[in-house]
Amino acid sequence: MDNQWKLLVLLLQQIAEQKGLTQQQIAEQTGMIQSAVSRFFSLKFKPTLDTFLQVSKAIKVNFFFEDQEDKTDLNICFEKAMEQLGRRVDKLPKK
């Protein structure tokens, strides 16, 4: 369980490669230096959530939650969480 982060990092690496993005381009988008991006993808250290999300944003990857039991309306949960942060004024469209 402790190594699941490696799968997520490798997934980002594969997506970046498929998009033709270089480590230098990712560095420029994140404000990191290229060697830090290289270390990120080398799996030698567990990245912080902030670093992981910065790289994800640079690669233009979104993540979604799924309720495995299908007992939760995740749109409502997301809307409420965004409202608590003061970042969501208008409601999400109902699907």
C-alpha cells in the first residue's frame, strides 16, 4: 500500500511521454528545476501532494473520485467542499 504513489508517478510519466512533454517543459510549467522533475520521475523519493498536483497540472491531467459502493453523490460532495473553501459560488450542473 505504501508504494501506490509510485504507480501514480509512473502513470504521469507515461502520460507526459505520450503527449511528447519533456522534463524541461514540465519544469517550466511547474516552476521546478529540471533535475527536480527528474528526481520526481525516478521514484527515489515520495513526492509531496503539492508536488504531485503541480506536475499533474503541468501535464494537464485531472483526477476523479469514484465511490466503489455507489452510495454517494460525488457531485454534491464536491460542490459542498468547494463552497466550504469559498471557491464555488454557482452550483454544479445536475446530470
